[in-house]
Amino acid sequence: MSRNIKFVYCGKSDIGRVRKNNEDANIALLVGEDDRYLICAAIDGVGGYEGGEVAAEITAETLAERMAVEAQKPEKLEADHLAYALAEANNRIVERRAADARLTEMGAVATAALFDRTKTEVAVAHVGDTRAYIYSEGELKKLTRDHSPVGELEDNGDISESEAMHHPHRNIIDRMLGEEAHTAIDKGFIDTIKVSYSLPAVFLLCSDGLTDMVESSFIRKILSDPKLNAEEKADELIAEANRIEGRDNITAVVVECFENEDPEITAPRIAVATKKADGLPAEVAEKEAQLGEDVQSAHKATSNRIILLLSVAVGVLAGFIAGFFTGVHFQAPNIVAEEVELHEEAAGGNDTIAVSTIPVAKDSLNKEEDGPEGE
């Protein structure tokens, strides 16, 4: 059965406290007819200075462009579409490396996710040691496997999370975008998975600048906090990484998925119940709330006046009938102009506030690194 899922999301990339430039990037955008799909990604550039930043930007732009094009086609978007977009980004980086001697070491790692508001299933495509998590039904789960020796040890349970976070070789990776030309179906290149989930659910895509600093217990604490909206959750995670050390760029993309339970609209009113929870600034939510109350009050007042008009009309008709039989002339009271004036006054006087029901917050596309063995 088709669902109607509501997405609330925010993507942020932070320079951290040590790096001189930001080689991380993120995307979070709606594509397709009626904004059916949400495309998100956490991207971590590799190669030092300008190189990693360029590779991350190429990856972000390619993903956004390719998925927007594919979303216009009649076929449903699937995990394979993400893989083909990442493969295209890989080959664009390879071409750019060959054309510019300053960028010969650049590359990127990325985790991309595809959400479909008609079904509780997420598709993920992944290369490197960026990660995807889900918090649902009281449990935090890591959806991706790191393409790194240390990450593999951790995923297999051979070392603890703490040991992996402090391992001297934690930044060595086995795969990245941009090393050599690939197709999406090449074995051992892009991992793709599909995961079914229960509503409500919260997803996190992030770079190792977050997970090298922040333990999963803290991530669970933040993602499970009902008092925090998506932007606040991303801010809290980044702030914690910076508080600990902030030695790398930090990316956090948070996606909250809810059942869309908007009430059936039976009158010209503005729904405001969930605006603040969706990440709107408090002052905007308050303005919308006041606007909603004003419009609903105007609608109620207008309805009362319509009842009054009908009552008067009945009286007028009765008067005309009585006058016809008795010869008495009856003049209708001049109320039409007054009613029109009152209606316009009740309906007017407020500027339209255009507010997205799915707020987007995106930072600039940018990471610094010493070489291809880290990000």
C-alpha cells in the first residue's frame, strides 16, 4: 500500500577546529514529481588542500544533477540509480585528475541515500568510510560497512569502537572515488543496500570527522531526542565533535521520517501544528500560528454573517409578499455593501507567509587532508 511519508531534514558540513579548509560536502534535496524523492549524501574529499575540495564538489554536483534527471523519467528511482551517479562522479574526478597536475592525488568517499515518500524503504550507495545510521524503535543501527582495514576489524567485532577510534591507521581506506575509471557494476567498488524501516525513524549520514570523535552512544542520544529537530540534531553532533577535538572536517545529514497525518482541510485555513517541530525558527512559527488563527476567525465571522444575510433575506421576501397583498411598500435595508466591506476586512490585512513544510538547511560544499590515505 502506498504511504505518505513526511521528511524533515538538514545537512551541514563544518570545517572543524584544525583544518584550514573544508573538503567535506553534503547534499539534501527533493527531486521528482510532487517532490517524491529525497536525495541525501555525506561526502568527504581526499587529496589535500584544493584537491579534496574539488573532488567533493564534483561528487556533490554529479549526484544532484544525475538524480534530478533520472527522477523525471517514468521509472522509479532505485539504489542502482545512486550507484550509476556515483560511478559517473568517479569518472569525472578521474578525468579532472588527468587534466590538472595539481589534482593528481584527489578523490572522495561518499555515502548517498534515496528516500521515497511512498514507501518505508531507503536505498543506500556507499564508497569509503563515510557512514549511514538509522535510529528506529529504540535502537541505533549502522547501515554501511567501512571500506578500510580498521573499519573492517570493528565491523567484524575484532576490535571495539573505542579501539577503532584511536587506532593509528584509522584513516587508511581501501576504496575511494577517483582512483581509476569504473562502471557502477564493477565488483568491489560501490556497495548498495535497501533497508525497510518502521515509522517514525531518524537517519544520519556522516563523515569520519564525526565518527572518529563521537561515540555511537552519543549519536543515539541525540537522534532519539524528541525535543530536537533535524537541524538541532545536526548542530549538536557537530558541536560534540568540535568539543572533543575537531581535528577533521565534520559532516552530518539528519533525515527524520514521519507518517504524514495532516488533517483534511475543510476550510481556508493554515495548518501550523507541526511547523516549529519541523525546524522553523520560533518567530516564523509564531507568525504562522497567528496568521492561522486570524484566517480561521475571519472564516467563522464570515459564516456567521452569511447566516445573518439569509435571515434578513427571508425577512425581505416576507416583507415584499406582505406589501403585495396589503399595498404597503417595503424597502430592503442596505446591508450588502456593509457585508462585502466586512468580508474584505476580515480576509485581508495579513501578508502571505510562504514556509516550506520540509525545511532544508545546507552548508557550502567543501575538506583538508594530507594525502590519499585519509579523509
